[in-house]
Amino acid sequence: MTRIEDLGPEVWNRFFDFLFVDESELTREQVQDELKQLRVDLREPEQKLRRLLKRTRESREARLKLEAARKTREPLLAGLLDIHVPSAPDIRTKLMSIIKDRLKGPEQAVYARKLETASSDEDLKSLLEDISRLDAFSEESDDAKP
């Protein structure tokens, strides 16, 4: 008598072909009917798969947006860091005219208050740099709009 361990793969393949139907020849409806008969519910795995695909798509889109942001960030920062602040004795007057002309609403009030409390030339230069950078940033974001 032959032991099970001594049987080769050909014998096992023929045995399983005899026991089981070849799934490659089944139609979609036949597969669904068999799953229903076996009471196999595939709704939850299908939903998990859809969520995974959605997260993958969102992740890919986020990566592309991040790459685009990095590409636009470098020129913007280069422009901001390239701003030169003039040194003049009447810097407070220049700042007040810039605040009145270029800024509106809450921004104008905030910078006017900062100008009132600025006591040293360094404070005034810092305020002028902030306004210049804000102005440059506003121009950049206006250019980016379609």
C-alpha cells in the first residue's frame, strides 16, 4: 500500500481537479451564487478596500500638493529674504504712510499700534521689514490666483 507522503504533485493535482470545479470557467453569477450558498458576505471587505484605495489616492494627491508647495516656497523665501530696509531718520513717517496706503482693516490697526509702541530704530526697521514681507507675500499670493 502507498503512503500519502509518497504521492507526487501530479496525483494531488488530479485529485483536487476531481474534487473541485475549475474556478476559471465559472461566470460571475455562478461565483456570487456559490458565495450566497456558503453565506459569505463580501460587503465589509469591499468597503475596506474602497477606503484603502481612497486613502491611497488622497495620500498621492497630498504628496503632489506638498511638492508643488515646496517648489513655490523657495522663490518666495528668496524674494522675502532679499528685501532691503532703507535706513533713514524719517523712517517713522515712511512707515505711517505705508501703513495708511497699503494696509486695510485689522492689519492697518495692528501695524499702526506697533508703530506707536516702537521705541528704537531697530524696532522701526523690524516693523518695516514685516510690512515689506507682508506686502511681498500678498503680491505672490495674488500672482498665484487663477
